[in-house]
Amino acid sequence: DTNIVLNLAVALENAKINSFRFDFSGNGESEGLFQYSNYWTEADDLHAVAQHFHKSNHVISAIVGHSKGGDIVLLYASKYRDIKTVVNLSGRYDLKAGIEERLKKDYLERIRKDGFIHVKKKSESFDFRVTEESLIDRLDTNIHKACLQIDKECRVFTIHGSSDEIVPVEVAFEFAKTISNHKLLVIEGADHGFSNHQGELSSAVVNFIRETLHQVKGTASYVSVHATIRIKHILVLYLAVSNQLNIGTTTNFHSAGSRLFFLFLYEA
């Protein structure tokens, strides 16, 4: 995920588009406790960020999300309708999928018995608990319904790898069937993280954003957001979102002109 974010940030900077990235509350460097699921809460986090920039006279014109982040930006678009360009990278269409792979068999019985499931991630240096409440929150989050509520003027671009081993490429076609104003790109041979297709991914995203730039008069601002789960990473711009919005204002902002773009990535 981090490689996707940084490569996109560089590509956007080269295209004279500023980029911004932050951690959701309870993730990475931001305050708060990590919660499994939390989809709508994180859409609200994103709205808090957008509002901060709106108050600074920036017009946020686009958001990009990877994996879980793809779902977050779609939920955002369905609820707030103030950003008219959305890029969904490898998002899930059915949030009931993928749970058994993460929590293992009989997860419902175990979570009802113990009140939680302890999850240890081999690839990352942290573990976390999945409570029954957070599990139900995920099961109750309806991406299909949200997609039907996205404004017809909102341009949605879904990019998915044909060899995605985490979220099967078939779900990308469900987005295409459900969202009225939708463009689909399947990158042949790409995995979930577009590991060997970073250039093709970055080019597709930048070109889509440029199309929007040509349609918007005046100073345009672009938002993409990155969230990781308790992984320290290099930030394009650090933002802590908790009970009080706290924006980092120096060091890691990729400045490339008058436009602002937020980069949002997350795991499924």
C-alpha cells in the first residue's frame, strides 16, 4: 500500500498536482484505538479532512482509495456528494467476503463465545481484537446500496488487477453494473497491490484526474487519502484525525502548484 501511495504522489507531483495523505483515527500515526470495520466512521474522518481544506478555500475535486479505502471513498460519495471524482482501486463490493480468510473458520461462534477474536498479522508488527460489535458493523455496511446512492454527476473510476488474490477481479464488474457514471480498467496480470504494475496504475489515475482538471475551471483541489493499519510509513503530509482535527502543516506535503490531491489507500 505504501508503495502505491508514494508512487502515485510522485506521479501527481510530476503532473503539477499536489498530494495529501493521512492516517485515519486509530491507524498509523493518528490518535485513537484501531477498530476492525469502521467504514462509515472513516468516511466521516475523510469528510472532516475535506471540510478543513474547504475552510482554507480549497475546492476538493477528487478522492482515491485502495482496497478498503476504495470502499471508504465510495461511501463518502454516497453520503456527502460534494466531491465529483472518485477513484476506487481494488475495493470490495461485498463486505461479507474476505472475513473467513482473515478470522478463520467458525469466527461467529468464537466471537460470540469469547466476545472477541484476537488477530495477529504475520506481515506486520501488530495484532488487534475484532469484537462482535465491529464484526456486525462490517456485515451491516452495504456497499451495493451506497453505490446506488452516488450522484449521477459523480465520475467513478474503478481500477482492478486481473490477478488480484485478495479481492477477485469479478467484483470490479459489479461496480461497473451498479454505478451509473462509471469507468472500469482491469490491469492484466496485476495483483491486489499492483506490485509489478505501478507505472500503469499511476498513469491511469493521473490521466483520469487530468480529465477532471480540464472540466473544472479555476483553482482545483484533489484529495487522495492513505490509511494503513498501525504501520509507520513515510507520509506525503501527516494528518491526525481523532476527536479534534489536527493537521500537520510542514515537512511531507508534496507541493506541485495550486492544486491539491488527497491520496487514500487501505487494506481490505
